Amino acid sequence: MREHFEHGDRNCEGRHKGKHLHDGAKTFRRGRALEFLSVLEVKRTTLRGQVEAPEYQEIRPVLLGELKAVEMIIEEYTRHFELRAREAEGQRAEPSEGD
């Protein structure tokens, strides 16, 4: 027979007792997704700058390939997580609670 030892808000099996607040977790994960989208957008901006910079002309084809890959990732990521560019901009301007 298995005994249950309670510790804080969790029992020994790691399950929460009481009501589950799913909205808070969704908001937190969405905030994290927007934060990562912001990181991807910075990488894209950096690559665009390097593509145009004269000192990187020797590796321009490589940079263009990386830029295309990052843009594809951003597109897939925003579609998968149902994010919009305006949301990411709003996230940077006004961080939400729980981030």
C-alpha cells in the first residue's frame, strides 16, 4: 500500500491539490514564447545588417542562408504558437506579470 505524504500544495506524487489555474500557466508560456520570438527577431536584424556590411561580403552567401533559415523559423514559430508581430512588440514595451 502506498502512503501519501503531503508537502505544501503537492502530495508525494507531485500532483497539485485543489483547483488548477490553467490561465496563469498559459499566460506565462505565451509570455515566454513572445520573449523567444523577440530573440529570433534580434538575430534576424543582426543577420540583415551583416549581409549589407562590406566586411562580411566574403561570407555573404552563408549569411543569406542563415537569414533565410531564421526567417523560416520565425514564420513557423509564429504560426505554431499563434503569435503576431504586434504581440511581440507589445510584449517588449509592456512586460506582463508572471514573466
